Amino acid sequence: MIPPHVRLGTTVLAVFTAFTLTACGATGEPQTAPTTVASEAPATNNDTETASEPDTTDTETSDDAASPAEVPTCETLIGQAVVDDFLSVGWSVKTETFYLGNIEIAEGIQCIWADYESQANDQPQIFGWAPIDSDGAADAQRALVAEGWVQEDAAEGVYITENPDTAFARDENGYGVTYLFIDGEVLQADTKQGLLLIDWPAS
């Protein structure tokens, strides 16, 4: 059965404290001057503070590296040529929450392209994307297979496609709604061939 969603479609501030020694005219003073100059704290403090600057920079770089990866939109999930083709025939897109079977993945998107301005019964085109970890992917695959979906392992990932006997729409090879699980992501299309139109690199 097609899941419900398919049906819906500081600057570091360096502070220097300079100790200035003023000669008082006594002949013994020059001997203490080198000692005072050699022990001046500003140079040492400056070195310490300067050494701490790379640590701040490293932290910022690490934060950037840990920032969330870019996520697709309905216009970038598929190729630009496909988007142009849809628009040229008067189609537009609605963005909905991604569902993996009956499981909602709020961080994902499902894009339903169709002619919403006319009464034509054209079959909409559905494309979806969501992030998913390995444990979540394994659980979802087991749950779908238990519901009658069919699993196929391939070099590019794991395909889970709905039972062809109950699929509402199928491609020329008999595949209906299909999910493709790849590393850290899951893709979706209303047919297995439809996945070929998705032009989104794995992160």
C-alpha cells in the first residue's frame, strides 16, 4: 500500500604592563637595569597571549566543520532541467514533511510536483530526501519489509520498494514508490526510475 504521505501528496585584547626603569644617576644603577629589563613581564605575557590566539582560531574552525550540512530544497533536489520541464507545462511544487513508511522525519522534505491549477488527473511526481543514521535506516528497512515492501541491495545503496502487486503507479520495470538508503541519507521517488531524476550528492 502507498503510505499516507504519498497519497497526499580578540580580536584578542593584549594588555601590556611596561615596567620602566628610570636611572637615578647612581653609578650602581646600570647593574640593576639589565636585571629589570631581562625580567620584564610584558614580553612573556605577550608571548603567552599570542600563543593562545591559534587556540581560538582552531576552535572557530572546528565549529565551522561541525556545522550542519546543506540540505536540499524542492528546486535543488532534482536537476535544473527537470525543474524547467515541470514549470514549462504549468506544474508547481508543494513541500511536505518526509515520511518513511509511517515514520515522520521532520528534518526531511517531500516534494510533490503537479498541475495544481487545472482539473487534469496527471500523475504527480514525488521526490523526497531526509537525513538518517545507520541504526534508523536498519530499523526502517526491517519495518517496511515486514509490511510487505521488497528490499534490494545494490552497490549504490539499499532499495526498499512497495509491493508491486499493490502499487498504485509503477514504472516500466514494475517498481512503485521506492526508497534508496545511502550513507546518512534516504531518497524517495514515486517510482524506482524516478530516483534517477534526483540530483543531490550524498553528504
